[in-house]
Amino acid sequence: MGGFVERTAKEKEYVPAAADALVAMVSGCAAAVAVAPFLMCVDRGVVAAAAGTAPGGSLFRAIASVAGEFVTKPKIAFTSPALWMVAGVYGGTYFAKNVSDVVIERTGVGGSPIAQAGKFAVVTSTNMGGSILKDAAFAKLFGAGAAATGAPPVVPLASYALFALRDCLTIGGAFFVPDVMRDALVASGNVRDAAAGAAAQLASPPLMQVVCTPMHLLALNFVNAPGATAAARMAVMKKSTPAALLARSLRMLPAYGVGGILNTSLTLQGRRAVAEHFLKRRDGWASEKVKRAWGARLGASVLGAKGTKGSGGGDDAKAKRRGARFALLSRAHVEARTRSAPPPAEAAATTTTTTLGRFRKVTGGGAKVKGGDGRARRRFAIGRFGTARGGDKAATAAAA
């Protein structure tokens, strides 16, 4: 279940790890719920066939009978504990895989064999624990003992051990063998990376069932026939293995093929959306902060310069009104220039601001601006921002 793309250093800085963990959980649960109905039908059918309680003695009739409940009794089917046990097992498995990737990414130990071993241990233990509990519950609910006496049978330790070994091989075939197969297909030069990954993800889990299905059937036989001889067990397995192998191989396609691809796709889309959200919010915060800082400096500088004209109250009030109007024009221009501006820490130390407006005549021989009565584009120094262009720089700086 490859396909995980690590974040860049910039994304790690601004995207919280908790947000990635939430994406990991939601993606895993959504993928599990999507494939759980089919998985539950196969699991119940295999248990019923192994117990001899399948309709007509056919595994596929048992699967069809369980699937029919989603049409004839949808409320019962969608609220059955069996369905949500399956969803819980695979939701936990996908989440364990996703969150392991996030932890490895955030700690920066992606290339470490110890990290990969830890990921395998976490995913395997999560899937193994859930699957063992689920299969033991299914054997009690739908096995031969429950059908004959109504009382749940006892699940021996041998069955638990076989379930655990089966799950180790299943997890290896679902999460680690596909990466090896994908690399081999890509190295051959005949298959593209994306196609190789999808093919490996779909093919690996079913192939592992050649080994895993006999273990599963033997574990169920220990539950259904606790006192049977070894010869009797082999005879039962020989009869039931072909159909069970086909059914469980098909079951792996939604469980780790379709479900794995869906989990990977949802995780990638969720991580991309989260990154865009936090980076946009960062850029918006930076732009607003720069705009306010620049606008405040521009307004204060112009108001101070305008206030020096004369000593009369009327002139001072007129200067303040002009300064306020100028500040608004300057802020609007700064906003337009800073919509895609870098954050404050990356911004340049100086900037130039161009604006339109009526300006006070510069004392000390400042050059007039071409174009009539003083309305024209002009660059001038304000505080410590900008450089003076057009006219006497010394006079303009003194006026500012």
C-alpha cells in the first residue's frame, strides 16, 4: 500500500502533525467502510461453509445469501455487529499504516530499517489483534457449534496461533511485497511507475492466499471439530480449500487491493487539501500583517509631513484629510502588491510605493512633476521605506 508522498520542509513547518494524523484516520475509516460489506459477506460465507451450514453446502451460495440481506433486510444488514467488526479491523489497519507513515515522516527516519520494522510491527499487531478477535467471534456466531447447540464454541489456542501466522503473511503480502514487486516491474523498463504500483497492489494479496487459506481453514476446523483426527482434518481441508481459496483471493482485492488504493488516494488528496489550507492561511496572515504595517507607516509619515504646513488650524485639518486620503490610496496599492507577497521574514528590507494623489509642493527647490497641476505618478521616501525618485531627493526626504 505504497504511494505515500512526504511533505517538503516548508509544508512540515506550517502543516501541524495533528492535521496529518486526522487525515490518516478519516481516510482509513472511509476506505474500510467502503469495502466492509463485501468482506463481511465472504467471511461469513467461508465460516458457514467450513461449518457445513452453508445453503446447499455451497460457499458461493452462502456468500450470495448474506449479500442478499443488504437488499431484502438493509436495516439489519447495515447495523449488524458482523459488518462493523470487519470495518473496525480494516479501519484500524489502514489507520495504523497511515499514521506510521506520518510519524516516520515527521521524525525524519524514513530511510531507516528500524523505522520500517517498527511500521511493520505496528500494522501487523493492529491487524492481527483485530482479525483474531473478529474471526473468533465469527466462529462462535456462525460456526457449527452455534448452529447445533445455540451456544458459542470454544476457540482453542491452536486456532489463535494459526490466525496470527496467517495475518503476518497477509500483512506482508499487502503492505510490503507490493513495493518489491513494483520496483521489479519498473526496473524491467516495460511498465510505468503508476501502473506497476497498481498492478503489484492488486496481485500481491491474492497470491498470498495460496499459503494463508489452508491455515485459515485449519484454524476453523479446530473450532468446528475439536476431537477430529489429523486424517479427518486433511480430508475436510482437501474438499473445502479450492472454493475457499478462490473466495478469499477475491476477498483480498477489496480488502488490500481496492481498499488499499482507495486509502492511498484519499490520504494523498486529504494531505494535499490540508497543505493548501494551511499555506493559504499563512500567506493570508502574512499579507494582512505586511499590509497593515506598511499602511500604518505610510499614513503616519504623510500625516506628519502634511501637519508641518503652516500653523493655522484650517491648514492643519486640510492636511490631515489629505494625508488620510493618501494613506487609503497607499494601503490599497500595497494590498494589490502584497497579495502574493512572501511572509514578513522573507520580505525585502526596502520597497518603493507608487501612488496617485495631490502632493504638497516640496520646499527647497524640488523639481515639479510633469503633467499640469500636480496630479501625476511620483515616487518618494516615506520613513525608512522606499527611495526618492523624481525631484530633489534631499528636499523630498526632508519633507517626509
